[in-house]
Amino acid sequence: MDDAAEVAGFAWLGPAREDGPDQQDLGELYAIYVRPDAWGRGLGRALLAETMRRLRSDGFRGAILWVLEDNPRTRLFYEQAGWRFDGGVKEEEILARRVREVRYRIALEPTT
């Protein structure tokens, strides 16, 4: 999304990057970001709504995302949009620091 000709936020999505037989109809929200100076204006909700629309139109029946475990603001944002923690946990190294990420999941109703 742009704000007066400047990018205020973006979302990146596609097929789930996890392997397994039940992953073929699963999309993934790889990243969503809104500049902090643009918070509170509905840009994040608009990006998430468009992401969900695109995942549905691409035929995905469900979607996952990974979020830092120690990020209550972002976790609440997803929970308020209907995403639920599904028990998945992994550790990653980001900028030479070990962090824990948790997986959220949502069912997607097909478009008609």
C-alpha cells in the first residue's frame, strides 16, 4: 500500500513452504509489514484482507503464517482476524540471534 507516493506497507504470500501431503491446498502469508508511522490507520487490516482474497482466488483452502513468539501486538492482530495458533513452533536465527516463531493457521472459504 502506498501513502502519498511512498510505500507504507506490503504483504508477501504464496504456497506453503512446508513439505507434506496435506500442504498442497495450503497457502502461506510469508510477510506483512506496515511502517510504524502508518500504524492505526487500517493499512494492516486492508493488506491482510487483500492477502486473504488472493489466497482464496488462487484456490488455497487454508493458510499458515509464522510470527515471533515474543510479539504480542502482532499475534493479537492475527488472532483478531481469525487466525489461530496451531501448536507449530520453530527456532530461527535472525541477525545472529536465535528467536522462536509460532505458526498460525486459518481456513479459507472458497470464492464463488
